[in-house]
Amino acid sequence: MIQRFRFGLPLPTDSVVQEIPVSAGPVPFLTAEEDGWAYRMAPDAIVYGLGEMPRGINKRGWHYVTNNTDEARHSEDKLSYYGAHNFLLIDGGVGRECFGVFIDFPGKVRYDIGYTEHDALRFATEEPDHELYIITGDDLNDISRQFRQLIGRSYIPPKWAFGLAQSRFGYKTAEDVREVARQYKENDLPLDMICMDIDYMQDYADFTVNKQRFPDLAALSAELKAQGIRLVPIIDAGVRIDPENPVCAEGLANGSFCTKADGTPFVAAVWPGKAYFADFLRPEVREWFGRQYKALTDCGIEGFWNDMNEPALFYSPERLKAFFESMDELSRKDNIVQDEFFGKVVGGALGLMNAPEDYASFYHDVNGQRVRHDRVHNLYGGNMTRAAGEAFARLRPGRRTLLYSRSSFIGSHRYGGIWLGDNASTWAQLLANIQMMPNVQLCGFLYTGADLCGFSYDTTPDLALRWLEFGLFTPLMRNHATDGSRMQEYYRFADMLPALRKMLRLRYALLPYLYSTFMKAALESTSYFRPLGFDFPADPDAREVQDQLLLGEGVMVAPVYTQNASGRHVYLPEAMKLYRIRSVDDYDTELLPAGHHYVRCALDEVLLFIRPGHAVPVARPASCTAQLDETSLTLWACPDENGSARCRMYTDDGETSDFAAPEHWKTVEA
Amino acid sequence: MIQRFRFGLPLPTDSVVQEIPVSAGPVPFLTAEEDGWAYRMAPDAIVYGLGEMPRGINKRGWHYVTNNTDEARHSEDKLSYYGAHNFLLIDGGVGRECFGVFIDFPGKVRYDIGYTEHDALRFATEEPDHELYIITGDDLNDISRQFRQLIGRSYIPPKWAFGLAQSRFGYKTAEDVREVARQYKENDLPLDMICMDIDYMQDYADFTVNKQRFPDLAALSAELKAQGIRLVPIIDAGVRIDPENPVCAEGLANGSFCTKADGTPFVAAVWPGKAYFADFLRPEVREWFGRQYKALTDCGIEGFWNDMNEPALFYSPERLKAFFESMDELSRKDNIVQDEFFGKVVGGALGLMNAPEDYASFYHDVNGQRVRHDRVHNLYGGNMTRAAGEAFARLRPGRRTLLYSRSSFIGSHRYGGIWLGDNASTWAQLLANIQMMPNVQLCGFLYTGADLCGFSYDTTPDLALRWLEFGLFTPLMRNHATDGSRMQEYYRFADMLPALRKMLRLRYALLPYLYSTFMKAALESTSYFRPLGFDFPADPDAREVQDQLLLGEGVMVAPVYTQNASGRHVYLPEAMKLYRIRSVDDYDTELLPAGHHYVRCALDEVLLFIRPGHAVPVARPASCTAQLDETSLTLWACPDENGSARCRMYTDDGETSDFAAPEHWKTVEA
């Protein structure tokens, strides 16, 4: 059951697709306090949700603010990342009721989940006007399904988007891109996508291509597509200020950009230096911006990533000027002490980026009402995704287009996926990837994954391999790195190459199971990844597990995420069959009883557990998704007590949007 | 056996106290390469050592540089922390030989331990002149003991230094300090020390006291000492430039400061703004600087911490001027693009701190030879510790003085302890604390511990408690936080107070075991904490454990370091007796067989494992070490197959330096 409560006159968010009548009665479970809502947590209560946020699967023990932020450093002390996912799924504790809370609000929401007091949960919206949805049901899986139905069907990418994507900030020429494709082929490593970061643009201007470095994008795209590889270019939120650029000129002429208090366009610097920012909250601006993607779809491009759309702001000219003036003033002093140095020099420079004052200095037009940006900040990136998604439906009708975004809002999950932002090449971030997946997917973002090997800093050969051993299970499987970091295409690690190759091939071999699981999750509002506590809510040990995930109906994964480990502890809430896999053709199996186990897992091995009664259809590996032959499948299986094991499979052309046909479904049995 | 090899004419470091003749023969184990030394690691080889460094107990899989750095952010991607501990203890793998390598060199040493290639270890000194010591022996414990004998007896603090220290950057007045003492007393929490951060000084000038805020330090010290509490003030490396200040004036007059190329004193800013830096590498400067501590010992002060002695440099006037000029130039441009913004504005401001150019711009006098600072950089902080330690032997003969430092070098472990620098209030840092302890102690720094609850950012009630549950085993047990972070004195957490009290009291009750273990380690060159692989080198599971530690002869600890966990997996290499402790009077026990176990451990519980044949003497808790009554001890024990269990205890007055008396030793039996 879903109850809807309304307080004041909230701004619209379009997060929800079901029309639920507003309840008059009291809000269950929560206590209204002067300044928000409170809930007393039992000792074993678990709080799931909040999507893309730091810390464990269980969000207890920290405070958070949904405030979409270009956060370059992912760590436990952060309060906000790139997405605003205001959904909590509260397991009250064994024998206590569970419920979901969706806070439908476009600005900041603050959460204190056992941070101030260990057993107190409090949350508050920045302004009093908001809507609350309280969802109750049979269990966590049921509440989760109801919530997903409330917010509408998750975005479905083309099937080739489940192949490997190789990306890097720093592929500067068509030849760089070709070299990646060549090396993947020469090293017999499968590949489906090469992502193009901002290097392909002319002066970092959206919808331009640098003609010196990429003389014929359409030809390059066709050449690679013939090898089964799609190009996936980036589009940034900020539009480079350049009166000669038609997008900029047109946007100015039709008043598409966000404005300052005086009505002139708001300006802030991002990659190209000074830029304007489209007012994605207006339908006609979304239509206008979306239309621009045609410049690239006309070159044969079938997939995009939207970036910098929190929006990230490097600086505003006004604040940069003030900083320079402050430096000028300091330069006249003889001795600069700590407060001045840390406050004005270091703090002043760092404080130029993503400054709250800048977010409070420009305006949107929301249904004719002028609304200051910070009040609707969290809607911005999601509406850029929506602009693109709506455009693709027009530009490529009936066909699926790949789209994933950095910033997001519940609602934009209907138009595109997300990647988990600018993470780092650390083992801690591998664990963060594992822990973020179920909460992000719980909030509707099914097509998601983290930058494998890590984005910032330098990866290591063993981290590259271990991270792939988890990444091969995530819907979006992309290896991406920042400029200046260690080169990390999978062919770079000579000492790990045989194992990396086997793991990449394993991904493709598992696609029948993974793609079926994804499509079931999208079409039936069920889960792809979920915590063990969802299926075993009365098992105290299962409830606590923060580093294993159930994957679809039949699988549990338990990745190794610590360096120099050749095994790990695994908790089995029921008997399962372990597949310890070196390659699709080389594995050993063992039926393990329920309970705690230490399971060996060498650096070149991955653990896959199959639940009783379930089977995993396994294809022959291929060099790309187009080459995948799913006609003859092997079944890996854990028979139930009657000796049977099955898998409900979904198969389609992977390109068109005819999801409803019943012939897509079949059940295979072992 | 210890072999010494000499290459060129290395600068002296005074790291070693034994005179080992120089070997002529080839260096065993290592291969000389063009640019350093190489060793091929077997798949199960383990590399211990490097002391204060990021990552696990096993240093494989990363690269490191010993280059003492004021590192404000502790994370996996870092290459250097505050100390230079150039000792590797290599376990070649099961059935292969083990050996130790000490690289005696005062500048940077670069290590690649399976970072570039998974099985290759390489290291190189910045200049070719260096000494190598290769140590072989019966096993890891034996090699470790030989190394400790080579570098000389570790510093021994007074016994009260094993009590709790409460610290915070931000106790601004004598009343702030009194309030801490009062709250600890009122809340019945034991306490032995209150540390005074830079707030107590006048304008952050060393050896001054702000008379407004601390009108009578001697009286305050006496008043607190009557309650069993010592004041422990900080001393920074940089001497505030102030011709009226006698320390500054005297240092200038006698030429005690490091100089620039032109012979004038080197200037850089730290907390007080511009400062000079004593040339601690000269014996007469150490003598002069050490003499200044008398200003505080005359006030009854018996303990100090030396800080900022890498030395940290906020900026040099020359580079700040250049930065201001660069900002002035940029301020004239219309559009500042990414390279300029990140390179010059943000990068320029951040790059002012601890700049390599500044470290290459001043000089020391080493035995009459003028040596540029960066060539001997790593000796600086350790020689500040030495200056203080040598002074205390003169100022307080025959008595122990507490001293711990941020920066260190092998050799300075003879003069003081270290704390593990400016960590953060994260669960990751609790694990880092656990993993850093054995490697730091392996390098001679026995008296050590991390800032409990974490220094930067905001702690949480559960982290405060879980961290104390490990911290109660570390020699230095200090709760310390930075200015502006959440208040974290243990009395601040109402919901955790009973458990925190019990854990603090447990520390005091365990002091007979912990202090005996410390004194054995110091006097017999054995270990306090050590990895399981030291005692069980043939057990593959024991070798891999990165989150449990052996503690002295009879104990193993297995801390819980993950949030929202009420238990953890523990590996027992042999049968042990588990004490699951809520308080010294409330615990349950269980004899656990060797193997992997999942062990419950609620938030208010700590796990202690006793090895067969060993006993842990337990005193009654007390409000401070002076109140500890060790005459009647309870014995916690795990009898061996003959039913016997014992502990070799060390007891002394805890104040004087008469360590050799045989009557300090006795054996208690269960």
C-alpha cells in the first residue's frame, strides 16, 4: 500500500508516474518534529536506500544530504554525491514492520541516520513544502517493487550496452581510438564500446567535433561498428560561450539558458572556460537541447554519456574576480598567518568550485514561475538526461539508444542509466562499488556500474583483475580513467592478461543470465542486485552482510575486494552450489551447506553461488555482443530437493523497444 | 646474521648502533639493476615493513616513497606519510628463505612492490651513495629481533603514558582544560593526560605560554597532577620570527637555523606565519633547542609531543609572491580555461604547501659539510625528537619523560615514540590503524598509536566505541581531534557512555599485561604487536590475515572495524580461549578450535583470544595509572595440555630508568 502526504505546495518533480490520492490521515511510522521527521530505530533496524551515497549497504551511522555534487573524492566523510535519491527502505528489525519512505522534493534533504544518536533517524527537507510517500507491503522485496512501480519503468539500453566499454579522458585522436580497438582485437579481448571523453570536441563545445583530430567521425563510427564496436561520446551540461557556434547562438536567441537575477544569462566556467547552462526544467528547452544530439546520431552514434550536469561549476566570473582582488590585497601584507592562508588562499581557490553562492545566483522558469536554482538544484542533471532520452525517442523511434549520466534524480531513471561518478583506483572504492549497487538500483537506476580499475589515481594489476571480477556482473561494465593516471586498458597488464581475458570472456558467456535478469528487473520492477537481508529478513547473519549480493533469482556473488587475499569469508543463508571459476571452461564446484565459510579464491578466480532450484544459462564467449551465439547454452545449476533447476530467460533482438512480446520469454531446465 | 654493504660515501644517519664490518661479497637475495635493487617475489611471498605507510600489513601491490610528508589525507593512493622507515622484512613464501633489508639512507627511497609487475619488487635510493644491511635468521621473529638490536633499544615512556590521553586542537584556555578533567571525573572515566595543542602558545611561538588564556601553567599543571592528570604540550618545528622572542633571537645570534644558498636563514610559514627552522642535524643546535624545553619542565611538565617536523611548510615567501604575481596576471585575462584554472589557481594555491622547490632551497651543516635539505630531508623530524630526548636526559636525569613525534626516522625510535599522524574519523582509518601498528613497531617505534575517534572530519558514536575497543590495546592511547570537527571527548556520547566507560576501565585493568609486554618488547627486542604470519609462517591462512594481530606472548586481538557489524570472521591458527568482554567483570569465554570462525561481538563487546599455556594478569580498574592496584591480580588464562598457563610480568615504579634490575620480573601462573 502506498500513502501519499502533501505539505504545503511543493514544486513539481515528475518523479512519480502513479497518481496516488493525497491522504488526510496521520503519517504512519514517523513522528513530526519541529524541523522534520523522526523515527526511533530498534538495535537491529536496517536503513536501505539513498542510492548513490557513501558508506555501507546499511546507511546507519552517518548523515547525508541529497545535494547533487561533482565530488572528486569518494570517501566515508562525504555527505553528498552526484545523485539525489530520496528513498529510504527501513527494515524495522526482526519481527518489526518494514516500510519505505519516498521524499518527493527537488532541493536538499538532510538525513541523520544514527549519526547524532545511534538509534535516532531524522530527516528534513530544506523548505517545508514537500510530499511524502509511505509504502508498506509483505516484505522488503514487495515494498521495493511497489516503489519502482510508483516511479515508473527503468530505462532499458540496447543489448550491446552490456558488453565491455573502454574509456579514458585522453583519447585525443581518431588514431588513439583505433589503437584501442586494434589492441583489444590483437589481444583477443572482447569489446563493444569505446567512450569518447571531452577530447573529441572542438574547444570543449557540445555537439562539435575537432576536425583535425577526428576528421571524419561518421567514417570512424562505421569502421568500428563493422568490428562490433560502438563509439559513445560525452556531452557536457555547460554550453561553451561562442557567438559563432550555432548551438550557443540559437540557445541565446531563443532564451534557452538559465538567467541571473537581472535576466541576463548565467555564466560559469567548466571545461571550455565560460559557459551557459540550458534550463532543462523547461520542456521546450529539453526539446531544443535534445535536438542537438542529431549532429552525432547523424554520424551513426547510438550511445551517449551526459556529464558535468549537477551542474559542476569550476568558477563564476564574479567570484573569480573577488578571489583575484583578495589575492591582490594579501600580496601587500608582510606576514600571512594561518587563517589568511588556509581561509583565503587555499580555501579561497578551492571554494571557487561548486560554490553554494553561485547555485543561489541563477534562475529557472518552472511553469512560468521564476525559481532560484538552489531550490530545484537536484532536478538539473536528471532533466538533462530526460532531454536526451526524449530526443532519442524522436530521433531513433522504436530503437534503443544508450544513455547514462553522472547526475540524476529519481524520475530520470526512466530516461537513462548512471555511472557511479569519478571514483578512484583504490580497493576501498571496489568495496564502495559493491555496496552502492543495490541501493542505486533500489532507486530505479538499473543500468549502472562504476569505473572499473578506478578513475582517479593509479590502478594496480591485481586491482584491475579483482575489480573486473565484480564488474563482470554489473550492467554497465566500463573501464574508465582520468587524464594523467596510469594507462589501464585491459591489454596494458601483461602479467594479468590471460586472467583478464578469461574474465572478460566470462562476462559475455554469462550474458544470457545477466541480460535476462536485467530485463526481468526492468519489466517486472524486481531487483537485479539486492542485499541478502531482502530474501532472508529473519536471519541475523544474512541481514548484516555488507559485501555479498543476491543477483537476480538464482545467484549470489561474493567478490574478493581486499589486496593480497586468496580467499574470503562468505555467509550462506541457505545451501548453495559454489562455482569457483577461472574461465567459462575451467571451474570447480562444491555444494556448500548454509552457514559461515572461508572460501578460497585465487587472484584469477571468481566465486559464483547458485541457489537451490536455479540454473544459470551460459553461452560460448564472443568478441562482442553481436557475435554472441545463444542458441546452444550450457546450464550451470544447483538442483533443488526434487533434482530440478531452472531459469526463466528473456531473449530479444536487443535493439528495438518491443519488450512486451510473450515470445521473449522461455524457461530452461537442467 | 647481519651483513653490511656500503656503496659510495653515504651521509651519516646514526640509525644504527651496532658496528658491523662492511662486507665485500655479493649482496644476497637482491639483484643489482641499473637503477637500484630487484627481487622476484614468489606468489605467496609477503613483504612486511616500511613502518608508517598506507595499505595493508603486507605491502605488496603498491609503490611507496620514504619522503616525510605532512599528509593531511590518509588513503590508499598516497606514497608517503610522516616517517621514513626503510626496513623491509621479506617472507619469501612457504619453504623459501626470509630476510630483512635495511636501507640506511637519509633521502628519498622509492619502492615498487608489485605495483608495476605483480611479482617484482624494486627499490632505489635517490642518490647512489647508501648502505644496505641484509639480515638472515631462524625466522621472521628472529630477523626482527636482530634488526631491533642493530638499531638500538626503543624509547620507554613513563608508565602513566599508558593511561588515556585526551587531546584536541581547540582547548583554548586553562578553563577548557579544567573542564575536560572535570567532565572525565564527573563521568567516572579514567584519564592520565590532557594534551595541549598549539592554542596554549603566545602567537604559536615555541616555548611561550599565552598569559591571558593560561595565566599560571605551573599551577594548572600541579592542580591536575594532584588528580593524576599530566599536561602534555605540543612543540612545533618552526620557530616564530620575532626578534623580541629570546628563543628566536638566541637562535639567530648563534646561527642555529637552516640557511638559504646566500647564507641567510631560511624562512617559511607555518602556524605562526613566517618561521625559522633549527638545524637539528647539528649536535650543538640539538643541545640549544633541547635546552628550551626547560621553560616548560620548570612548570612541572613531564611530557611533550613534537609536531610539524617533517618539516611541514605552508608556503615560502618567494613562492607565495610568485603565486600572487601569477594571480595578478590571470586577473587581466577575459576567459580562464581549465589548464589555467586547475594548473595555476587551484594547483598553484595547493602547490604552495610542502613544495619540493622549497625543500631544495635550504641547507644543513653536516659535520662541516653544507648539505642541501632535500638530500637529508628524512632526518629532520627524527633529529628534533633526538634534541628533545637528549635534553630530557639532562633536564630530568634518571627519570622518564613522555615524548612522541609526528615525523620520524629509524634511529629516532631511541628517543621518543610517534603517533600515526593526522588521520580521519572513518572506519577505513580504524583498519589502517590496525594494519600500521605491527609495521611501525617492527621499525622500532614501540610507543605508538593513532588518534582515536579520528583527527579530521566528524566521528560517530559507534566509531568512537569500536575504535576504543582496538585503541585500548595500543601503547599510546590518545583521543585527538582537529579544530572544527565534532566534539569527541568520550563523555560527549551519551548513548555510548556506559560502554565507553567499561572499555576505558578495561584498558587500565589490562595494564599489567600490556605494560609487561611493552617492557619485554623494549628490553628484549621482541614484538608488541605482530602479524599472525610471524608465528605461523607455514600456515597459508594465518599468513594472509590482515586484520588480526598477535599481542605479546599470549594474546591475539581481532577488532571489529566495520560499521553496523555485530560480529566478524576470525581465523585461529591454533586453538585459543576466547574472552568476549563487556567489562572486566562481565565476559563470557569459549575454547575455540583452530580454524575459521564467525564470532559475535556486539557494539559494546571486545574480543580477546588467549593462546594455550598463557595467562593475562588483570588488575582492578582505576581512575588513573597512579591509582592502579596491581597487588591483587585476576588471571585470565588458556591452559595448555598440561593444564598450566603463565605470564612473565614486568613491574617497576614506572618513573625511573632503572630497567635492568632483576626484581622487576616475575612469573605468575594460573
